[in-house]
Amino acid sequence: MSRFWSEVTNALSPYVPGEQPQIENIIKLNTNENPYGPAPGVLKAITEQTTGDLRKYPDPNAAALKQTIGGYYGISPSQVFVGNGSDEVLAHLFVAFFKGKRPILFPDITYSFFPVYCRLFEIESRQIPVNDRFEIELDEYAQENGGIIFANPNAPTGIFKPVDAIESLLKTNTDSVVVIDEAYVDFGGQSCIPLVNKYPNLLVVQTLSKSRSLAGLRVGFACGNAELIEGLNRVKNSFNSYPMDRLAIAGAIASFFDDKYLKETTEQIIYNREFLTKGLKKIGFTVLPSKANFVFACHRQDAADIMQQLRERAIIVRHFDAPRIEQFLRITVGTYREIKLLLAALEEIVGA
Ligand SMILES: *Cc1c(COP(=O)(O)O)cnc(C)c1O
């Protein structure tokens, strides 16, 4: 609290990102970063931008990147919006589509940035509980609303909802914008982007931070009807003309030109995820079925205690002190070696 802060600022409870500890040789499995690094062509494209041209502003519309993403997904560049990480894309869409009179709907367990944006932008929300298997029950979203948003696969559960189930919702919910945050969709899910030509109120958000291993570059995007994209452009151009810098535009474009690398690395992560899941189950963990690059797991031993003991062994995982999930740990799928070390440490801790 400060007497200099506005009322809104005093009432905020900001999102807390997973920590980035400056400790050497730690095994960092707390922020769902990709262990394999970006495609080689990405680093080359970024390096080529480190010239005197950095004195000039980038293209405010990032047209070349929109062209590339549109081409990749078979839609028009006018159906693509890009931003400084998908968190920024999400912020803009809350303003563009959700700042209405009716409450928006999202699951009680989902990306914790959604309630943060509601407070920042003073948007009413209603949280719909996931069922006791932690699945989103889409039938319960058939009620009056000012918008719907959830992550698919959901975070932090990793549970994936099939596209046909989402299409059923879109058939009945036609008067408000439905946003699907597909940050983890490349790890075995299926994207809703092919539906954007059919449903003018569908917006699909993705990021280059996870499957494309570019969390440090800050690039996210949204695909939808051109009218929705124009709404996002209006908000963006009322906020920051140049959210995408020259390096980010060049690196992001290059990442869409190496599909073989994307396929190989995501397949390796899926393979590692199954190895991690099996190993956790063997030592008494319950593991939710994940289609993401993390697993969400609990044990009869206290989650915060396990996290602390892992920390003492220089292994960092994420724990959310929130209702219904306080006994779960979210563990990023790392390399095969990291998983082996994690499982060995856990075996000691839980005494299996
Ligand atoms: C990681 C993540 C994002 C944010 O990604 P950035 O593009 O790095 O801002 C968005 N949504 C979910 C569900 C995520 O897990």
C-alpha cells in the first residue's frame, strides 16, 4: 500500500513468475522452458540483425512475421496478431473483448494470469470448477457470459480437451469471444486454429516460448477472424507501436522454417514425459494425464515439503499454494538425464 498509488494499483495482486535462480548447475524444472534450445536457423537470423540498422525502428505491424505465421497455418495475415510474448497478447485481448458488462468465465484451475488481468482491467469474472478429475466441464459454460477463456492443454494440469468438444461450445456460444490459450498445444494436442474461418468469435493464442524454445525472445501470437484481429490492433496501437523488435521478428520468422527441428524436439519431450510419468507413478505419485511439457503430480507426502527437499538438492520445481492444488507439484519435462536425477532424488525423499 502506498498513498501515491492509484486505487487500482493498491488493489492489485500481481502474477508471480517462477523464479530464475542464479545458482550454477541447478536442475531447473519450474517454468516449463524447453531444454533443447531454439532451432539453429533462429540464432543465425537473429545474429544477422545485429547491425547498424538497429538504429531504425522495426516494422510496427511486423508484417513479415504475420505473413509467415499465416502461411504456416493456412490463414490470411489479416487473421494474425503478434505481441511481446503471449502474456501481452492476452492482456490486449482482455481489454479488447472482455471489458464489458457481463462477467467472463474461466476454470477455477487454469493459467493464473487470467484473474490478475481481471483485477488490473477491472473485469468481472466467474470461475467454473473443474471436475474431480481436474477436467474442464464445457457444458457448464453454457450460461450468459461476457467471454470465455481457458488454456488447452490446461495449465497447470496439462489435461487436453479435444477440438470437437470445443467446437460444440462454439456452436452454442455465439455472442461472446471464446479464447483458447494453446501455449502447450505442440506437445501432443490438436490446435483450434483451423476453426477460425468457421467461428468469427474464436481467438486462438499461442507462444514461441515453449515448443519453439524462445522464452527469452518474447513472442506470442493470436489467430482469429480479421475483425477480432483489428480489435487487438486498435488496443495495441493505443499502448505500444513497436512491441516486436527487429531481433524478435527475425528469430520468430526463422523458427517457422524449421519444422523438422520442431517435430524432433517436441517428440523427444513427449518421450521424456512418458518416462517421467512412469517413474513418478512407480514411487507412489498420482500423475494427471499431460499433453504438455510438464506434469502435475501429487504424493501422500506434503508437496511443499517435497519441493523444499528437492531445492536442497538443487532441483527446482513449481508449487502453487492455491485451493484444490496445494498438494500438487508442477514439474517441467527436462532432458532424460535431468529426469533420472530428479527421480533418484524423489526416491530418497519419499522413501520408496
Ligand atoms: C507460458 C504460458 C504463457 C505465456 O507465454 P509467453 O509467450 O512467454 O508470455 C501463456 N499461457 C500459458 C498457459 C502459459 O503457460
